[in-house]
Amino acid sequence: MNCHAKLVTESNDAHAVAQALNADNVALEYLNVTTAASGNALVSEIRAQLLTTLMATVDDLLSCQITSESLIKNG
């Protein structure tokens, strides 16, 4: 099974958050993650072979984004 999710979220500093999330960008046989800034939005695309992998990756990505937003906002 091939699963795909596209997350588009608003950010006060999308470019800085996208750079912070760059470490999470991966290209593996069973998982592909990309995040980029587009204006004030963060666009993340996740492709995985298994739904459980997709869900866990989305959860991890959102957690990292929340942490990055908080660190950028509060220094």
C-alpha cells in the first residue's frame, strides 16, 4: 500500500521552521518526507508504504514543528 499526506500549516517564520525541519527530510525506499516554505506556509509531504508509518511520521513531524515554532518565538 502506498500512503500519502500533505500538510499545509501557517507559520510566523516559515523559512526558519522549514530549515529547522530539514533534518527530517528523508528519501528512503519505504518513506519520503519533504518540508518547504511557501510564503507564510509550511508544506510537508509524506509518502510511506504503510499507514502506521505515515501516521507516526506525521505525528513526529508536527511535534518537531511545534517545538521549532516555540523555540523561534521564545528564543
